[in-house]
Amino acid sequence: MKKESLGLDVHERLVSVFEEWSDPDYWDNPSQRELLKQIRKNLLSEVGAAWKKFIENGENSESVGG
């Protein structure tokens, strides 16, 4: 079985989102602290939803649980 890490993919996406949401061309950017809190909240929500979908679709083995 080939082992792959999602960490680098997640990191690249987080960097991209941060850069998009902190674009200085927009006047209504939140503070960096608020932006990081929002990105973290979104990340946890999206990972939770992906995990739920993964488990519900039976794309797991008996050794994987939720």
C-alpha cells in the first residue's frame, strides 16, 4: 500500500486561502488574528464534513472509525 500525506496539500491550500483573503487590494480585510481564526474554523468544518462523507460512503475498512 502506498502511503501519502495530505499535509502538504492542506498546507498549500491554507497558504493560498490566506493570500487570497489577505489581499491588500480589498479594504475590508479582517485582522490577521481574525483571518487565522476563520480559516481554522473553515478547515475544521471542511475536514469534518469530508471525514463524515468518507465514513458514510463506506470508503473505509473495519479498522477505521469515526
